[in-house]
Amino acid sequence: MKTAEIKRRWLEFFESKGHTVVPSASVISNDPSILFNIAGMVQFIPYLSGDVPAPYPRATSVQKCVRTADIEEVGKTTRHGTFFQMNGNFSFGDYFKREAIQFAWELLSTPEDKGGLGFDPERLWVTVHREDEASIELWLEETDIPRERIQSRGNEDNFWHTGQPGPGGYCSEIYFDRGPDYGVEGGPEADEDRYIEIWNLVFMEFELSEVRSKTDFDIKGELPAKNIDTGMGLERVAFLKQGVENMYEVDEVFPVIKAAADMAGISYGDDEEDDVRLRVVADHVRSALVIIGDGVRPGNEGRGYILRRLLRRSIRAMRLLGVKDEVLPSLLPVSRDAMKESYPELEKDFKRISQVAYAEERAFLRTLESGTQLLENSVAEISRGGTLSGDVAFALHDTHGFPIDLTMEMAEEAGVKVDREGFEALMKEQRTRAKADAKAKKGGLQTDLSAFAALREGGPSEFVGYDALVADSTVRGLVADGASVPVARAGETVDAVLDLTPFYAESGGQTSDIGIFVGDGFKARVHDVQNPVAGLAAHRIEILEGELEAGASLSAQVDSEHRYQAQQAHSATHMIHAALREVLGETATQAGSLNQPGYLRFDYSYPEAMTAQMRAEVEEAANLAVRNNFEVGYEYMSYEDAKKSGATALFGEKYPEIVRVVDIGGLWSRELCGGTHVKSTAEIGPISLYSESSVGSGTRRVEASVGLDAIRSLSKERAIVQALSDLLKVPGPEVFDRVGGLLGRIKEAEKTIAQLERDKVLAGAGEAAQDAQTVGDVRFVGVNLGEAGGGDVRTFAQDVKQRLGDTASVVAAFGAAGGRPTVVVAVSPAAQELGFKAGDLVKTATGVLGGGGGGKPDLAQGGGQDASKIDEAIAAVRRELQERG
Ligand code: SER
């Protein structure tokens, strides 16, 4: 009997008994204290507790349920499925124990050809609660079951509650005996593998006030009405009816086992360990299909985390079976086909469901690759039975997004334990640090980071961008002006934190990615990405259209051209660093860098400027590495191992225990780096080192253009040479000599011009002597020679004095080469005898010009500030001569 048929018979039977058929609720529970619906009764809790009057006295349903508390048991036992369906019949203050027992017996024992489930009544067993003697009587009255197949048990087995305060009650369970091949005689008390529980009748009559555990709870009192809540495990009945060994082999699950075995090239049933893995795969793939179908997306918290864990566990199980490629594109459609008769919506919505699942698988495979390497390296150093340190577990979680359960499972497979306490302590430390960080930054000039710190508590925002540039993701939170906001609308700019992101946040010198977010009815531009607290990427987005809510799904799309060029520059920076060390020696260590599309800047410690020769060598070494098309590889290792392997790190930087080492051409360039890089160096294209300068003592800076930008800047320079060549009418290579020659000639010409100027000035001396005026007792020449320099002014003054012969004469000549005034005063012997001294007169002049000077009585020279005052200075000298005459 197919599963869908059992379901059909169930609903039909209870409908015929006056029950309203209620469709399954979503697997997502409405009750905030429960993540998923774990039983058929959850959607009816308000009616069972009496909080809301029931719209019908009797109801029946087949509910989709998810329980993951026993996830480790999946595949190992016959009956632990993370997804299962529960058939239920419910009475809200209507019938009670008697009818519930009677209905159950009738449906189970009615032969298949009469529309029942056709269980052999001889093989049915029943349990009741020890304190519920009355039920034993009812079983004996209403059915053919003999007293010896009724067993009494305690709270552990025969009291049912949800685990939360609310309705609860004694229950009576029905078991099917699979026969002596499956275990010992003695009923369910003796062996629950041989005797399989198929149906639980809960007699809900109590209200629980506190529930501490399955057996430890407080009863507050009786419910307003006595209710019935029953649950039959559909998969359990199916496996018994289909004559298979366990719930994973039923018609709705087994096809995935078959497909997975085919992929792995093995046969189901050959090896118990492999079989367990195949069952895990089939169970988890089906659960994920249904959970995504009901709208959950993979994430780091709550339901999203459970979904992520199911998907990751199934992918891991396939890897352990030797399948390393993507598996979901092959398995998910098989699960859909097996389930579509019961859930046609899974087929209709498959495109969306599969996109979510496949994106998660791709992201996980990338994570697995890097994390597995680290885990394997670490485990290799530990002997069997040893313990993996909390540090490594933390690094796996923090850097690689490995959930702790995954680390524990993988470690366990290698026979190694995990220091869970150490891990938890580091997690706690990180939370405290993030909070302290946020607190320290509060109130200062920095933004308040507490909203980001709170989001960080949900784990790191996983970076999937080493390979992927597009990823489906979920908005974990939106932050505007330091506060969480539920929604952002068109025109607003906010910071968005995603569960996982392909966007690189600015760090290690590499500029952040830019790009877009698109989703249902909205679009946003990503302008910048930063890590406001470690491990959390905040995308600064501007909403272009529609609105974006926290919790929404979106497609995060990195501008691939921008990223490509940024990583060209980043890899080129590593190469310039290696080249500098090659040419200048090991002491040329990195002091800082910036990589953005088309451009790199690299600061390094070095006491002096590079010669042109060195610059050319560095550029050549870097470009040679491009030409050699070195592979760019990366590896995760401990910081100590990285240092030992010769990797360079930034001095004074704090590195985590586990670091990423990027190497180019093997040992040629090995650096600690979390950035993104080209796959091989030929992708970079040319690196053009165009500048070398000083940035403070002992630190130098080189700048280079990279890739197409290098070509563009080189081509600009070529155009300049071409223009010069045209202008000078010589071939390009001769431009330098030609310009050198021209410069020489210009210099010569300038010299000649200066001489001519001088000659011209001096030629004016005769005329000036003739124009001498009598001022007081002397002949006076006061003249402004314009641009003439000090030497010429002096020659001129002496020349004029000479020409005036034996007369008592005073010559005051001024010039202003370069705008700075000079004055030379020459006094003839006769004038000196009259008491005039050149030095005094110069002082008179420089007093006006705003300067000073001095000399001998016959010749003195001075300077000043203000050339515009030369005429005034001449007048002052003249006045002095007049007054003293
Ligand atoms: N609530 C009970 C169970 O889950 C019966 O439906 O077993």
C-alpha cells in the first residue's frame, strides 16, 4: 500500500466518522516557542487548551512534521526521520477515550479490501499509563485485544505533552509485533524494535504549568474540556505495510537511496555503514525539500540553521560515499517525484526550491574545501583518541562557517574528540569582545556598533565570494544610523547584513566590492562593504526600487568587472612585494597597501630612493612573473606553520590562530592574506610601475597601474612621445637628445640676452651722467634701472661716478632683479670731503625700501623688500643731500 493511499484511507475513515478534514499546516510552527511543527496537534493547541473555541468538534489531518532532536539516530534505527507525516484525529470536548480506542481499532483491523489498514489484530499490542486503569477496561470492552497484550507504563512512555506549558495527558499507544526475527518476546516493554509503535492516543485532560523534562512537570489543573489528540506515524505504517525494513525504504523515500547509491557506484544493502549514509541522505534531502517548500531559507539561526544542517549533512554523507561533485541537482528532483503525489505543490514550486538548495550546496562545497583542509591538517597532528583544540574548532566556525556539530562529526569520524568547552569559551570571548568594541565606540566619533554586535551573535556572515560572485541569501538585519530597522524603502541608504555574501568587505588593502541586490519587487545598489565588527559584513546599500525587509530573500550580485580588476591589482601587489624583496633584499618589508581596479600602491620600509635601474628591475621581475603565468594558490594553516613556511606578514598586525596563506609561484611570493586573487598571474596583464616616492622617514612608496589601466597609461605616454616627435621632426628615440639639445641652446640664448641687457644698462651710464642734477652742494644722479641685478647696478653706479670726474658727486642706482630691490650708492672723493658717506646714504635708501645695507664711504650697497618704493627712496636720498648741503 502506497503512502499516499494510507493517507487517503485515513482521511476518508475519519471523515466518515464526522471529522472535519483539515489540511496540514506548514512545517513552520505558528507557536514561537517551537521552530517546526513536531506533531499533528500543534495547529490545534488553542482549541485543545480551550483558549479559542474550536470551529468543529472533531477534526482529522495528516500533518507535515519536522523533529531534529534525534538527528544523530537518523539512518541507524528503523524509525527516526527528521521529516515525517503524522495522521491525527482530534476531539475538542466531544468524544473521549472510548471512541478514540474504538476508532483506532476499527481502522487498523479492518481488512485492506474493506477499506481498512488491514493489520492482523493478533499482532497488535497496547500500552496504557500505570495510573489509567480505566483505559484498560475500555480496551477490553471495545476491542478483541486480550488482557495480556496490554501493558502499563509510567510517565516516560505514557504521558504526553509538547515540552512546553499547555495541554497534556495520559496516553495509550498501539504497537505492531514484527515477529521473532526482530527481537525478543515480551511486548513493547521488552523490545521497541520488534514491537513498533504505530499510533499514540492522547487523552488530553490536564493543563501543565511548568515542564522541566519529559517526566518532570507540574500539573496546574484540568482542562476546561476533555480532548482527544492522536498521532499515527504515517511512515511507520507505510514501512510495515510495504514489507520493508524501515521508514527510509518506503515509496516516498527509497528512490533517493537508490539514486544516491547509483551516484556513488554502490549497492544499497552491501555495507551497513554505507547504508546508514544513504539513509541519512534520503531522509535529509526529503526534509530539506519540504522545509524549503514551506519557505525556510538556509541561515545561521533557528529554522534556517536546521535546514542548513540537514543540507550539509546530506552533502557530507555523499562525500563520505565518494561523491565530491554537486549532488542535490541529481537527488532533489528524485525526492520531488517521490513526494509529489502527496504534495503537488512541491512540483509546482520546484524551481524556487531547487535554486535555494543548489545555491546552498555550492556555497557549502566551497566552505568544505577550505575548512576540510584545515581540519584534516589539524587532525593529522593529533593521535586517535586525542582532542582537537577549541582554537581550531573556533577558527573553523569563525572563518569557514563550519557549524560546531559538523566539526564534531568530522572529528569523530577521524577518531578525535573536540574541546567543546574551549570552543564555547572562545565564542563567549568573541561575543564579549564584540560588545566591548561596540561599547567603546559608542558615543565617540565612531558610529554606534551595538546593532552590528547583536547581529554578530548569530554567527559570522559567511563570505562565499572567493569563487562565487552571485549568491542567494537572506537579510539578517538592516541598520540605519546605528539602529536596527525592520525595512528600508526606495531612496533610503542603509547597511544590510546577510547570512552569506559573495561581496568582499574592504580589508587587507583590497577595496570593497560593489554591485547590486535584487529580490522580489526591489533593487538596491551596493556602494561599499565594511566589517564593522570582525566576521560581519555590512553592505552600504541604496534602495533603488521597492522596499527591503529584514528576513527577505535576495540575490546578491557582485559587479564582476570591478572585482576582477581589484583582484588583478591585489595579486600584482603581492608580486611587486616579492619583486622588491628580490631586488632590494629581505628588509624591504610591507608597510601598507591599497589595491583598487587598475591601480596599486605599496609602501615598504627602505632607507633610500631606488635608482632608475632598481625600479626597472622591480618592474621587470613583477612582469616576468606575469609572463610565467604562475598559479595563485591558497592554503589554511596555523600561524606558526605559516611563519615557518616563509610566509610574510604585516608587522604589528594581529593574526588569528589559523591563517590563509596565498602563494604565487610557490615560494616566490607567500603572504598571509584573506583577499581575493586571480587564478594565475597571466590574468593580471601588464604592471606599470610609474612612481617611487618617500612617505616619511624610512618608508617608501611605489605606485603602479595594472592591467588595462597600465596599457592605457602607457599608451598615453606613447601619444606624448609621438606628438613631440612630430613637433621636433625627429624619430621617437631621438626626442630625448633633441630636447636636451634644445634646452642647451635655450640656456645659451638666455645668457646672451642677459649680456645684451647688461650692455644696454651700462650704455645708459653716459646719458645718466649728463643728466646729473645739482642737489645742495653735489651733482646727483638717482636712477632706477628696472630689472637689473646687484652686479649691474654696482657697475653702473661706479661708471657714472667715474664719468662725473672730480666733481663732488653722488650716484644712487637702484635695480629690482626678481622683484627684490637693490641699491648701490657711489660717492666721489670731493663729495666725501663735504661729509657725505655712501654707507649713510644707503641706509637712508634701504630705510624706505624696508631693508638694510652698508659699505665703505665711497661705495655701499643694500637691499630691501618693496621695489615699488624705489622712486620714494631716490627722493629720500635727494632730500638728505639737500638738507645737509
Ligand atoms: N501528540 C501526540 C504525538 O505527537 C499524538 O498526536 O505523539
